Amino acid sequence: MIIESAEFIQSNTQMSKLPEAKLPEYAFIGRSNVGKSSLINTITGKKGLAKISGKPGKTITINHFLINKSWYLVDLPGYGFAKRSKTEREKWDKMLHNYMKKRENLVYTFILLDSRLEPQKIDLGFIDWMADARLPFVLVFTKTDKIGNVSSEKNIAIYKKQLHQNWEELPIIVSTSAISGKGKDDILEIITRQNQQFQAVIQPKSGF
């Protein structure tokens, strides 16, 4: 897939005000400071499309970007760190859970994990929640350029071993680098394939 256009559509916290659910949608989420905005900018080839902040937990809304005028990339609030009140964090959790469970055109959620770290409790908890809710997702390991292929693959192997304790079959896993562009084509290939299936489902049947 070649990204020809990528434009910001809206930031929102209310399900009722999200864009009409006619186009396939792909959400990106991860622990705060996992490199989500950098990866989104690399994938779309649009520097500055997703705002990068030095303050973890800054993204507090559901942000929609229209890609190639045919699908949505959604930047979701990070989890695990936010200098906000308990009430606000609970409100965000409810918002995210409602979005993921009720957004009918949400095809895949890309869960970003820092390849420099061994499995984190909060990440594993979120992955388990997604699995229990039977929501499709892809595991995306970020910042592989920061520690080198050997070290990142070692940590990814630890993740796989951890997941195999409860899973017979692992989800799709992609290793990425926002700097080198590693993994960009893999993610876009997944989206291209799912877009085709999405269109096949909604296209009216022809013939007699």
C-alpha cells in the first residue's frame, strides 16, 4: 500500500460523535511513551501528523486520521501512566472499553509494546482483556533500533513464551522501528488485506 493522503479528522471522547462507521478502522494503543505517535507518523509518511510529546499520557482523546480517503487510523490514549485523577482515569477506561467493544467498523487494534522491556504486567493485562473480549489485535514491538536486533528478539521471545502459557496460537506479531521504517510494510500489508475483506463484506451481491 502506498499512502497518498493522510489527514486529521477529529479528536473526540464521545461515541456518538465519532465519524460515521462506514470505513474500516484500525486503532493504535499502548503504554504511555511506547513510541505510538512516532510509529504512526512513520507508517503514514507524514511527519507531525500525530503529535509527539515528551510528557507521557498526553493523548487523552480518540483521534481519527483519514488515510487514502478509504480507511481510518485511530490514535488512542496510552494506558499505564497519566498525571490525572483516579476519576479521570476511570472515565478514560470506560471510554476506551466502550469504543473497542461497540465500534462496529473497528477491524484490528494494534497493541504497541516496547521491545526494550521484558513483559510488563499492565501490557499483559490489556492483552488478556482484549482476548477475553474476543477482539482481534496485532502485537507491535516498537523501538527495536534502540537495542539492536539480538536484544529485541530476545525480549520478544520472552513475550512469546509468556503468552504460550495461556495461548495455543499466538496473535500476529510485528517488529518495528520508527527510525528505520522497519515493520511499516508489514503493518500496511495487514491493513490492505483486511480492507479488501471489509469491502467484500459490505459490497452488495450482484447477479440474479
